[in-house]
Amino acid sequence: MAPWEYDIRAVRYGELDSTKEDLNKLGVDGWELIRFSDDIDENGMVKAFFKRPLDCLEI
């Protein structure tokens, strides 16, 4: 089993195109979305939890 690196990032939420744009940018860097938090802040941001293989190179 591969070791994983984890991260929590704020992602724009509420407008589908903005959410997809943020997720696609992270996906290019090898991050895979695990889940969203249940809380959306006053700026329309939601915490998103990601993982990627530890040996993944950042671009």
C-alpha cells in the first residue's frame, strides 16, 4: 500500500464552475478529493480534504 500525503484546502463553493475550477487545479497537482466539510463560511468557501501518493511530484 502506498503512503499518502494529506491536505485541507479552502475551495469556492456554491457556483459549480468555480468549484470545478478549484478542484481541477488541485487535481493537476495530483490531489484527490476525499470529502467536503459540512460548513460553508461567510465567504462561500468550504474546507475540502485531499490526498495524494507521497511520491507525487508537485508541478
